[in-house]
Amino acid sequence: MNNVSAPAVTLRNVSRTYGDPTNPIHALRDVSVDIRRSEFTAIMGPSGSGKSTLMNVVAGLDEATSGQIWLGQNPIVGLGDTARTILRRTNIGFVFQSFNLVPTLSAEENIRLPFVLAGRKPTADQEAWIEHLVIALGLRDRLGHLPSELSGGQQQRVAIVRALAGRPTIILADEPTGALDTRTGREVLTLLTTAAREYGQGIAMVTHDPVAASYADRILVLADGRIVGEYRGLNPRQISDLLINLQEVSA
């Protein structure tokens, strides 16, 4: 699937329940949605709405109780742990609030870590892509530095290069600006926007921040395990009002 408008992730009638089968906790309820390539999608909702569970089932870290999930054209549901791990390594890039860089590895070693874990070397095209990203994100002079020698923004840029390096089907970003100051956070959001619009990358970002969500092309809002709204073109004030109204309805 090379069509940039094709789904990076497809969910159909996905549910996830926990606990006693006679009195289950419904983390996701019959969710059907496409997350597309070349699109930056923000996922929002109150605490306990199902945002983290949605990310976990997409990543194959958690098993859907029912429904189907495709990562590109690859089905996830029903795969064994080893098969899901291999699928994650080649199809998913992760960006976390805490950066999740290995402290004893240099920036360059952190960038190349997914290839090491997968037991393969980057192709010539991937080497050229990594070089392009390093230059574009201003990291050329920081490649030999340990994470402790980098600013928060530089660490997050290293994490973004690592996530993009293998050209994954989807990037899953969990509060990627939560540990950054306002200016640096905006730089990171601009980078994610560029990754979607110029690099054709599918991106799904969980956030509580209306400003961060306003950078996205599309906002999905979850409540009680369901998608209750999909919005485009909202500014931070409109997003904030939307979430406040949702909390008042849920209260």
C-alpha cells in the first residue's frame, strides 16, 4: 500500500474488557476507525476514556477482546508474542514523554538501536534517510553525546529520528511534549507535523494539551471507551471548550 491516503492502522469493532467476565470493565467499546498515512491524528479524552488502551492494542502490547486490527495490511489480532514483536519493530515508531533514550548510549547509538534489536543493518536508502533527518533536526554535532549531555528538546529530537529512521507504518506518540517547555514543545509538534505532511508519515498522538492537539490534522475524542467525536480545524480554545463540555456531560 503506497497510497499516502491509505490507512496506516485500521480498527473494526474493537473492544477490550478487563476483570471479571460477569462484571467486566470496558476499556474500549466497539471502536472502528482508520488512522491514515500523511495525517497527524490527536487522540484526546478524560482520564479513563480508553486512550492508552487504544494505543496499546494498536501496538500489539495489549490483546483486543474482540474485533480486528490491521497495521498497514498486516492483521494484529491473534498473532503470538514473537510475531507481534517483529511486526512492532518494523512497523511502529514510538515517541514518549520521557524520551526513553538509553542513558549509556550516544545519540547516534540510540537512533540506530531499533536496527540493532532487529538484527539488521540499515539499507543504503535508510542510511541516507537517517542522515537527512539528523541534518534537518540539527543533531549532526550532537550524535556523539549521551542523553544526559543533551537538552530536553534535543533528546526528544533524537527520539523522533529514532522513530522515523525505519520509515514505520505508524508513529505512536504518548504526550511527547509533556516534559518540555513551551517553545521546545512547539518545535517538536512542528517536527511531527512536518513528518506527516512532507514525509508521508502516519502519526497518532495521545495528549491532554489543547495547544498540542491544535497542531494535528484531526482530533479523535474518546469517552467511556468509545469514539464520541472527530474534529478538524479547531483552535486551542475550541478544543478546551470541547473537553470541558465532555467532562460536564460525563459528570
